[in-house]
Amino acid sequence: MAKTSYVDIPSGDIDLFYKYLQSGDRFTYSRIRKKSVLLSEAKKLDLAGRSMLSVVGATWKTLTTEQQTNWKLAAAKMSMTGYRLFVQDQCARLKAGLAGTATPSLLHQSFVGQLHIEAPSTELKIVQYHPASYFIRQKVPKTKSQYQPILVSEQLFLPLKIGLNYKSNLIAAGPNPYAKFYAYIHYLYQGRDLYHTLNIDLSIIGGWQTVETSIASLVTHAVHYDLYIDLHDVRGDVFIDNVISEHSGVNWCRDPYCKDINQGFTSAFYQVPKHWTGLIAPDGAEFESVYKDF
């Protein structure tokens, strides 16, 4: 193992470099180590024994053409292939100890976000911040597991469209029960800081459905916005997936497919904001990504 502080790779050697070498901790204790290119027979057997791919691949082959087509249609919502979504879903299913295979849906795929409230709590409010610039964690091209912080500039140009797919199972637990998803838009007008709320009311109870709304213009240019999910005077669960926050032809929502809505970033990625942050999250109220057999 060789310790390094900086490596300048000639452009013609990049592919060769990543073929045989890989980085350890690139930020705190930077180092380069050899990549395990050749595996012993014992290690191959061990990896094959611990992998679910052979079992999941065999299950995929037993599906009818219609079933595979349904998986492809659901996967298109995530810009994935049907087989890849099936593998992701079935592996999560096996880890959860569930038998059989899931029924693919156009409204939710694999993991979903769950907002849960139980006694003594009656409220939960989470936010996803969208300032003019912020960092995200992005995979390094041509690597298997390396990530890097990337600065994103998100200039808000209306129209703005927000929406999500959701399922709710709530009960009233106070005098003013409601559930809503909204964007809080900041804009400047005649020297004043003003705000506009782009709101979507969510049903207290109901099956999976899609809700969307948009705003085309304000009296002046918008500066930035934040996304909120607010549950008040209720208890129970709300499940979400396929969240959109679309403007300038791009969905700017972080973790739109709810793979880990409560993910935090540490160490070298300390400057990357959480996907969703709890503003009001007392004891008994929590939010996370889960796999459910809906």
C-alpha cells in the first residue's frame, strides 16, 4: 500500500489506472491500494454463495411475458430496466423475509418513504432545502463505489411543478387535523422579502394516488424555494414515492425515488445537506425509507 497526497494521472492512463488500482479513504487518510482483479476459486464460491443474483435471476425467468412487461413499465418511472428493478425489489423482499414476488406498480417502486406518527406525538414536519447553490454527493465515473461532493447551482425559473405519489392511513388526533405537501417560494418585490405557498392537500386516508400542482409566474422573479411535508394533529402513516420538484426541464428533488429519505452525510461529505430534515419530529414521530408489501 502506498500513501499519497495527490495523484495526477495522464489522460491516456486513466482507464489502466482504475483497472488495477483503487482509492481507500480519499479525504482523511488518502491512499492507493491494489484492486483485487483475480479471485481465487474459494473466494468465487464464497461470493456466489452469499449473492442473491442467481436466485433472483432464476425467478425472473419464471415470469410470464406480461409480468416482465409490467416490470419494464414500472422501471421506466425510474429510468431503469425491468430486470434491474426486479432484482432491486426482489433482493429487498428476500432481506425482509417476504415470500413470492411483488406486483409492479406505476405509483411506487421498491423502497418508499414512510412518515409515521404514534403517541404521544400528533405532528411531524420535514423539509428539503433548495437554496440557490448546495452540494450533493455524486458517484465518480468509472468506479464501483467512489463518490465526490459536487456543487449544484439551482436557479429557480418558473413555472415550478411539484407532486408525489402517496398512500395515507391517518386518524385525527387533535382539533385541526391535516396533511399537506407544499413548496415555500421566496421572492423579492419592491424591496420586500415575500413568500408564496404552492400547496397540495393530502387525504387523511386513501390508497395510492398521484397529486401535482404548479405555478406559472409571480409578480417578479423567484429567488429560491423549499419543499415541506407537514402532518398535524394526526397519527398513523403516510407513504410517499416519485417526488417531483420540476423547473427548467429538470426534476431537482433529491432522492425522488425515496431510497433513503433520512440519509445523513458525514466525514468528507459533511457539507452535503440531508435529503429531508426533521423540523418538527418529537418522540413518536419518525421518517425513513422502508420496503413494504403493498
